Amino acid sequence: MSNPQRIDLHAHTTASDGTLTPTELVRRAAQEGLVGLAVTDHDTVDGVAEAMAVGARLGVEVIPGVEISLEYAGPKVEGRAGWMHLLVYHLSLDGPLANELRELQTWRATRNHRIIAKLCDLGLEMTLEEVAAASGGGQIGRPHFATVMLRKGYIETRQEAFDRYLAKGAPAYEDKRRLSPDDAISRARAEGAVPVLAHPYSLGLTGEDLRTHLAHWRDQGLCGLEVIYPDHGPELRDTFTTLAADLGLIATGGTDFHGGNKPHIALGRGIDGNVTVPATILSEIRARVS
């Protein structure tokens, strides 16, 4: 019996905080034997067109997507307030939501200057040019500040950069400007795109609180739940699978691949092969495009 066709619906490039260019990412997907790949950079679609062109040549279906950071602060998860990210599939690259994200990127650029100033005040001298170089020309994010800090010997590990300086509440943290969950979901559906809640464990919600929130977002237009994810163990996957079925949501999956910024996660395979996403999910997503 042949192996089922596999896909990965959550992957990042140098357009945000991944270490592979869009071209390199799609080539990696082809090498891994994936038939489908969603490019879901943080708050930007800048790498999608390049990835789609390469995918057409290599026989990998590239789904235009994005991962949007939303205005949400739930109970603590892994020592910090819960967070919410929305994956949006089949997003128009020049539609209203993509243009709104470009405006948010402009605001983020001023945020980067403020982070630089705070780090320098703390004695960690660096320039925005150094951080931009670490980003590979893509959108600058906190992992790129960590890269420069590590290179300059200010820290011993990347995690230390977040724990001491860059995490929410730390002395060099600057918040992002974000859309609300209801706004992002309704905007995505208004354009016919397919919004899916990324890594639902990160909400910090359980039991009826989780079900109530998901039902509300479903009523706003949420289409799916990222069930298959590297940090979701068997018990969480069972919980999220049941919730997706009960609420009429698509059960999707992805690795959250970032290349060298998360070296323990392999594209299409997750951590030690704990992520396998069947290609049959693609038809379920297409059926929600309107």
C-alpha cells in the first residue's frame, strides 16, 4: 500500500521569522515529498507570490496564507499570558485584509526602533541595520534581535534573549498593534478566505471556556482548528478533534516550521515525525472558499 499524500499548512520564510527564502521553503517541501504547502508568514503575504511560482514549477500546491497575531491575552501558557494566532488560507494578496496587514507592518517598523533604543539603554548596543541583516531582508521580528544579541555575546542562548529582554513584560518588550479576533475572522470571511485557529493550546483555555470561545468565533466565521501540531500531544489532539467535529470546524494541521530558528521542527514531519497532515484536508479547505 502506498503512503498517503502529505501536506504542511503552517510554515514560515524569511518574509517574517523563518530562515529559508520562499524558494528554498518550497524546494524543501518538494524534497520532503509534500504535495501541498501553506506559506503562513507572520502578518505578511510578501513571500507568497514567489513561493507559488516555484510551487507551480515543482509540482507543489502552494496555498496563499498568513498567520495573524491577534489582540488576545488569556490565562498563562508556558509562563506567559495566552496568545492567539489566526491562520488564513486562500487570502487575496492585494485584498483589503492583506493591505491592512501592510499598514500594520509600517507601524511595526517604528516598534523596531523603540526596541533598539531600549536595548541600547540597557547596554546592549546594536543597530537596526544589524537586525535587518539578521532577518535576511524579510520582516523584522524578535528572533532577529535575539540573533544579533547572541552574535555579540550579550546572551548565551536565544531563549535567554526572550526571558531577560524581549518577552512580554521584559525591559525591551514593545507590543504590536493587532486586530481583534472577531475583526480578523470576519474580514477574512468577507473576502472568501478560510480562517483557522492556530495552535489552540496557546489560548490557555480548557473545558467549557474553550468550547464557548470557539463557538463564538465559529459564529463570526471561523472555519477550522489546527489540531495536528508539534506541541499537541495525543490527549490535546483528541480534545481538539472532538471540538472541531462538534462545532463543524475543519481539523487542520501543520508544523509551524521556521528553519534554523526552530531547528528541532522538520517541515512536513514536526518533532521526530509527530506531525503527519493528510492531503485530503485541502479539499475541505477549498470547499470553504467563497
